[in-house]
Amino acid sequence: MSRRRAVDYDCPVRDVLDRIGDAWSVLLIIELAKAPCRFNALRRVVDGISQRMLAVTLRNLERDGLVSRTVLDLSPPQVEYALTARGRSLHGTIGQLADWADSNQPAIRASRANYDAAHGAKR
Amino acid sequence: MSRRRAVDYDCPVRDVLDRIGDAWSVLLIIELAKAPCRFNALRRVVDGISQRMLAVTLRNLERDGLVSRTVLDLSPPQVEYALTARGRSLHGTIGQLADWADSNQPAIRASRANYDAAHGAKR
DNA sequence: TCCTATAGTTACTAATAGGAACCACTTAGG
DNA sequence: CCTAAGTGGTTCCTATTAGTAACTATAGGA
């Protein structure tokens, strides 16, 4: 994405898409919207995410103020992640997109199959 | 993204995000929403996009049935790209996201600056 | 003849997403 | 008391991919 920065639009949409464009952010937001959750609990529930990607993605979300990180003073110390108000509002907006995706996925899938058939799966 | 495919969610949201997650698709949809446009006209107006990325992105959008491609039988032949009905409906949904982005960008920018200051721009 | 425009394709590269393995600490079990 | 397993990460490396530069091919104008 840094190559994009060379052009350096300061377009707000780009900012948001840079964040939610990646696979894990959206999954984490959806998961955290259900309930606050700890690191390894997230790791288990998200399924397929590596420790590193979880750490990186959470840090980015925290940096954007979408997720809060709270260290609980227990032994062993635990860290709880939760959506902030801003995170919840984004979750709502993502819902809109999800609705669109749900209702259009069949058509898109069909369109792709059609296209691939017409232009040969080659290319 | 193919590593993601290893996990292979058949989540509709992922499909959509894989498409609009990249920089150019959204810009092209926004541009084509204004008016149908030809290849090099798009290239001039989008500013920063290379020929290849324009070709690749348009082909993906066409494959998903979001954009139509019409070869005009002129000399030299011209190709006109336009949003389909599905494309226009996605444009509407993107509008929702753009609104969210617009109203939250200042806060997000501030949050990032804050975070970077607190955790040191190092890391 | 050379330059522009049309609409791409091909060949290559730099950056990044992502996995594997490691770290440091604490509690529990045998 | 030594291993195992849980906590929450970090470091290192590479396969993939996004993106650029350069080429193709045709037509029209000066």
C-alpha cells in the first residue's frame, strides 16, 4: 500500500479501505462486536489467523481507535480487547456492506463463472 | 490473497472486500458513476493509475458484472466502460462507507497521531 | 516519416502479507 | 523440580502480489 502513498491521495475512503480492506480486520471487528475478548480467545475463535497477524491487526485497529486494549491486573496478566464506540459505528456500516454482499454474491459468482467460460479460463 | 484462500472462507463479505479492498476499483467505480468513459480518458482522469492496473482493474470489475465493456466500431476502435445496474448499486453502498469515512477521518487521524506519539514512532 | 492517439499485453521487481519459530512469564501436574 | 501448557506477544524469513516500465499493433494527422 505504500506505493499508493506515492500518489498520496488524502482521500478518507482510502484510509478506511486500507484498514478494512484486509481479511482479518473485518473478521475481528465482527467477532469483537459480539463480545469483548482476550488475545488467545480471539485466536481460537477466528480460526486460521496466526499469532502475528492477530497481533498486527489488533494493533492497527487500536491505533485507529476502533478497538480498546485493556491489561487486566491478574496473574497471569490478561489483555482484553473490545470495540470502542467508533469501532461499533464502523461495525454498523460494515453491516450495510455485508447486506449488499449477501444479496449480490450469487449474481457475482455467476457473473464470474460466465466471464471465465466466455474468455477461457486461460489468460 | 491466495493464502487466505487456503483457509477458504466462502464469506460474501470477503468476496466484496477482495474487490473493493484495492485502491483503484473504488476510484474507478466513483468515476464511472459520474459518466461512462473510455480507457484513456479514465487513465487521464484517475491520475496515477498505470495502464496495466487500469486494464487489470477494469477486467476484474467487468468479470464481477459491475462494469460493462462496449467496443465501439469506429476507427480507431474505442472501448467504452460504464457501470452496470449492479455497479451502481454498489456505488450507493460505497457511498455509505464514504460518509462514515468522511465523518470519522479526523478522529482516526488524531487517534493515529496520538498512538504513534504514545508508543514512539519507532516500533 | 514521425508523432500522436487508440487499447491494451508482457516482463520484471520491490514491497508486503503471512507463516514458522522463538521469547518471557505463570500456573498446574506428576 | 522438571515438564507441559497457558498467558501475550516478537523476530525472522519468504512466497506472492501489486505495481511500473517497456513493448505491441493499428490509424490519423502534419
